[in-house]
Amino acid sequence: MSNAERRARDREAARSRILDAASELFVSEGFSNVSLRKIAEKIDYAPATIYLYFRDKDHLLSCLCHEVFSQLCEAMEEIERTSVTPLEFLERVLRFYIDFGIRHPHHYRLALSLRAAVARQGADKHPDSQEANRTGLEAFDYLRRSLRLSADAGLVVVNDVEATAQTLWTFIHGTTSLLISVPARPHFPWVAQQDIIDTGIHIILRGLRPAAGSREQPAAAEPVTGTGVSRN
């Protein structure tokens, strides 16, 4: 490995360490209560080191959110590419979204909850936030497109694709947010986490399917072929 390659690797490792520390502090202490100095202290960096990678706290938050949404997009592109039917694509998108939040609770809270609160307060004005917004909408578009493809194939009945996609998102976001906060509610008699996920998705998909004997019974399902993000 050359010196240039080693320096690039070390810079990427340092950047990732800063992002991980920031995400944990933003979630646990609140965005407004965390300074760049506090982030630096958590990982034993000099405060000036942070500025080698991020211009300010808003820039750091935007970069964190962009990376979370980019990970979602990469995974969902793979789901679309490997799904056999549009309905399988839809179900796998729903399941992956919930699973991602459970496996990465800090990043999920940061990108889907904390960032929205920061934006409402007018603190997230950094130009880089536009890139994070764009990537977030691309991640949502996989859900929208999987629903549209299923409807076009006659596998589900949808009168309004956009309203239905947003309704499905409220379900998976609510389920994810609740499940990652379960330890804070230890006295509720929870069933197994997977049972909640399986039951919820089963109810959603059953409710979308055409009624038996209706004219909208599905034709033979076609494999999913698209891999790009729709711009419509």
C-alpha cells in the first residue's frame, strides 16, 4: 500500500469515527446540546481536527443523514434487482426498512426523527442538507415504485399510489420507531418482535390484494426488471 493510499484510508477511518460519535451524541443528548468540541472529546481528538472534515455541525448532520439514506438506497436497489415479482419487491422493501432501523437505531433516529426536529427549528440550513433530502426521497421512491409495479401487475388494488405509499411509510416508520424504543417500555407484555413485524406486513398486504372473484384478480406476475430510481 502506498503512502497516499494509507493516508486516504486513515482519513476515511477518522471521518467515520467522527460520524459515529456524532450520531450517538446527537441522539442521546440532543442536537442543540452537542458541540463539535464535545464530539472531539468523546473520541480524544483535538477540536480543530473535526474542521478538517466538516465545516460546522449542520454540515456534519447533513453528511450523517446522506450516508444513512445512501445505505438504504443501495440495499433497496439490490432488493429490486433480485426480487422475482413486484409483490415480493414490495414486501422485501417493507421488511428491510424495519430491519434497518432495528439494526441501526442511532442512525435511524438521527435521519428520520432528529433531523426533522432540527429542520422545524430552522437550524438545518446548510446547503448540504439538500443532498440529504434528495437521497432520502430516492429511498422513499423504492417503496412508491414497488407499489406501482404491484398495482400495474394486478397484484394489489391501489386507487392513489402516492397516498398509499405514504400510508405504508407511516406504518413501517411507526413500527420501527416503536420497536427500537421497546426497552424503554419494559412493563408492556410484548410478543416476539418478529411476530409484530410479520403480522403487520401480512395485514397490510392482505388488505391491498384484490378481493376474491373481483375483476381485478392478478394476471401472471412479471419479474421486476428496473433498477434505476424513478424521477416521476
